[in-house]
Amino acid sequence: MRLNSISIINYKNIGEAELSFSPKINCFIGDNGMGKTNLLDAIYYLSFCKSHSNPIDTQNILHDADFFMVQGKYSLGDKDEDIYCGMKKRQKKQFKRNKKEYDRLSDHIGLIPLVLVSPDDSALISEGSEERRKFVDGVISQYDNTYLQHLLQYNNALKQRNALLKLEQEPDVSLYEIWEEQMLIYGTYIYEKRKLFINEFTPVFQNIYEEISGGNEVISLSYQSQYDNRDIAQSMKNTRERDRILGYSTQGIHKDELEMLLGTYPIKRVGSQGQNKTYLISLKLAQFDFLKRAHNFSPILLLDDIFDKLDSNRVKKIIQLVSGEMFGQIFITDTNREHLDKMLSHLGNEARIFSVSNGNFLQLTAI
């Protein structure tokens, strides 16, 4: 699978751009704030129907403009795919596949599998458990649409139960029972899928980390859920009064945690900057490997300024990894031309390099 070209109008700081891409390596060089990451975000948008950095669609429209448009032309096996997104202020977003608008945006997720590695990944380690659940859910949803639908249904039931908890007058018990039954049905499915995924994903992740780090560090993932040791249906019933005081539901898969360990300790507590960065990159490259096996073709890989805070040995190992045959089309941003030149000298594949300045793109050369 590959993205052949993209058309962008009024997306973030990109006023207008028409770019054609190499099927292998595409590099974007420029200072911070020039539009490199926004270009990757537009590609991300075409896979996930939303921005990676700002979920509020109207805030992704170029300042003083009334709309944005992003359109990508893909090759998926022997098929051509035309994906279009348009957003006007005060109007509903349009998302189309081959000129046909989707009834549900969730039906698009998984068509164009994509992995983004970016500085924002640090939130997976530094922030709360919601970030880590989103990572797990994001991987599984790209190859299992049933999981995504169950997740949406669970979140709706959770929202409804939380609304009951905030009513001034005590609601009828039967209303609790309706939404708790929905949470139990969908939550049980999600729990089982998450547990299976982590068991299969962890060895892949560990192998990649070992290759990048040189095998001197032991890392692991541990999935923690209330489903492991309690009757969730009874727990939801027992905690209704407490949950009313708190104003939210304390029981269910929305409280699951993915512990990220270096040795036997949370990497958040003991990891250096280089170890944290290696951990995160290994997670994302393992995600790539997992999605490739699930789809039987390579996802698009976006590498946004990934070499900062890494020593030369780890940079070299990452370059060697992404130069392997398992990777398909790659988009890379960096402020340092030396990093890109070093990577391209190892890759030995066709590459296009673009200079980026104030939302404008100039193709420098094709290697």
C-alpha cells in the first residue's frame, strides 16, 4: 500500500500543496514550526478521520480561512483509492472514499493502516492510563472493526451511566441496570481482546527493543484490569452510591492500565531520556509489525523528528531496522539534514527530499 499523492488546502499552516511521493522514502527537512509535522498530520487525518494533534476540526482550518480540504490518492494492491476530507466552519465534516460519503466514520478505520512515531508519544510514559489504553485501542481498532464498534458502544453506555450518577434525584435502579448490562457485555469482549493482544504483542516489542538497545536492558508490558480479580457486574452495583458521590463510574475496562516496565520498575520512574525514547520507538515499530501481519501488507510509516535524544548507536540500529524489507512507504521529518543523509545512505532506496518553509514545499532532489 502506498500514498501516491496528496492535495491540501487551508490545513493548519499549509495554504495549498500538491505533492507526489516516492513509493519508498519521503523526507521533509526544515526548521521547527514550518509545516513538516502538519504535512504528516494531514496524512494521518486521511487514515483516522481526525488530526493526531488537535481533535477539534475547526481549529485545524488555516487562520482566516473558512474551510480545509485534504485528498489522498492511494494504491492498495491492484486497486486505486481516492480518500477525501472536507471541513467548513459551522458545517458537518465530509469524509469520502472514491467519491462516496461514509455513513459512519468508524467504517473507514483500518482501510489505510498507519503508524506515527512522534515526540508526542512521550505521553504514553509520562501521562495517565488513558493514554496507554488509547494506544492499545488504536492498534486493535486498525485490524478489528468489531472491537472498534464494541468500544464505541461501551463508551456510550459509560457516558449514560455517568449522566445518571450526576442527577440530583436518585434515578430508578432499572436505569442503572440497563447501562451496566451494556457495559458488561461490551467490556468483557474488550477485556478479552486487549489481553490477547498484549500477550501476542509483548514478545514482538521486546525483540525490537533488544535489537535497538543492544540487549543490555530488560523491558516488559503488564496489562492490569479489574476484570482480572472481581465480578464487575456486582462491583458496579455495589459502588453506585460511592460513584454518585464522585460523579463518575469507578468500575470497568475504562480503568484498565498498561504498565510499562524497565526491569521490574515503571520506566516512568527509572528510565533515562534515551531509554524512554527507545521504549516508545520500539512500541511503535512493534505496532507496525503487528499491523503488517494482520493486514498482509505494510502500513504507512510516519517518523516525525525521532532521532533527538538518542545516541549514535541507537540511531544506527533504528536506521538498520527501517531499511529492512518489512517496511514499505516511509515519511520522515527532521531539522537535521545530516540525519536524513545518513539514513538515506543506509536505505539504498528511491527517495524524495522536500524543503519545508512556512507551509510551502519544494522538492529538492530525487535519489
